[in-house]
Amino acid sequence: MQLHNSGASAVIHGVLPRKTFLRRKSPGKNVDFQMIAANVDVAFIMQSCHFDFNLRRLDRYLVMVNDGHIEPVLVLSKIDLLVPGQLEQILASVTRAGIDTKTIALSSTTGAGVDEFRQVLIPGKTYCLMGSSGVGKSTLINRLIGRDALETKAVSGTGQGTHATARRQVVVLDQGAMLVDTPGMRELGILGASGGIDDSFTDIRDLASTCRFRDCSHTQEPGCSVLMAVESGDLSEERYRSYLKLKKESDYHETSYVEKRRKDRAFGRFIKSAMKHKRK
């Protein structure tokens, strides 16, 4: 990059390839990718213990993070609002769901767990905070930097989060780590993330390797190790259904995306041909 006009403008001469990425299906009916961040080393998936905690939404975030080859860490916020024993119940539910991601529980209000969070941050590494509106992403950053640099808003009386962060921004912390704050995402569509699904559901992936048929869909085939695990109770039906739903959604959107790209290329060839004939 070459700067001009005292740094007011610049010319980009080249763009390096992304090492890692965070992306989702574009919101609405448009079947395309929306890039959230790139070259992130660790993604902190934040869920509030008070209203926001949801295992199925956590599955979606884990698929997104694993699909982009980023290390996921689960952050449970607002533990100061819990009654005794409730945090242990939440942690147990994560374990029962087969999710073995590193987990940090904290409160930005009391400071509990914040030092543990700081110890994870390594100078020179890039981190990203992800989660629904109102889970405390901006509040945690303010706590880390020691001042109210980012706007925060209280959740509604029903626990529904309200948007405070409207854009993505990078905050450089005192110890040299870089932390990306992202807006809350109401839609978290999955597109072409089969690898991320396998890495997020490693228990099902391991079971699938022993199925009778290599192309087993894990829905009705005889000799399906996944179905047998569900029937025996070794695999919860809720986690199994979450896996099928995400896989079906990803495959459906990927098929639509491939068809869209095919039509775009055909239209591009048509325009090129029309312009060529016009010049003649």
C-alpha cells in the first residue's frame, strides 16, 4: 500500500490471501457469502447466561468458526445474574451436548473471570468477539481497556438484546492483542460449510466412519452407527437433529449458490458476446 496526500488516500498494490475467515450466508433471500472478518486466530463465542444461552445457536456459531479454520472459545457472560448452582447446570448441558470447546465464564460487572479471559490473549494475535446483541461484547472490551470507549445498551425487559455496535472495529489492547468487536447477528445462515459441520460435530463424524455404507445419510440406512447411537442413548436426539438441520441447510444453500454462479457466468458471457457484436 502506498499513501498519498499526507495519509488521506492510498493505493493498494496487492491483497494477501486470507489465512482464516468468518463468513455467513448473506441475510435475506440472497444466496451468497457475507464476510465478517478475516485472519482471526481465535473467535470468542459469547452467550449470556441470563437470557441468551442457546445450545442450538451455539452449534451454528461453532460451524461458522470451524469452517473458517479458527479456534473457537465459548464465553459465558453475566454470571453475576445467576443463582447458585445455575452456572454448573449450564456447563453440564454444554458437556452433555458433546461440545468440548474451551469455556470461560465471566462477569464484566463484577470482574469475575475477566483475568482468566486476559490470560488467553497473546500479543500479536487477532481475536474476535461474536454473539447476539446484548450479550456484553462491547461491555467486556470496555472492561479490558479500562474506559467506556464503546457504546453499550441495556437489554430489554424481555431479555431481547439491543444493537449497540453497528459496525466491525478493531481494538488494540495494552498487551498488544487485537480484538475485533462485531455487531449482533440475528441471522446466522449456513452456506457451503460441510467441513465446519464435521469439525463441530466430531462425535457424529467419528460414528459415521463406522457406518455400513460410505455414503450413509444417517437418516434411514441399515447399519447406520449414528442412528444406533441415537437409539441407545449414546447420542442425544436433540444434537442429532441439530446436525441434520445444519447439514441440510448448508447443502441446500450450496446448491443454490452453485446454480447462481452458473447463471452469473452465463449472463457474463452473453454480455461479452453482445458487446463484441455491437462493436462490429
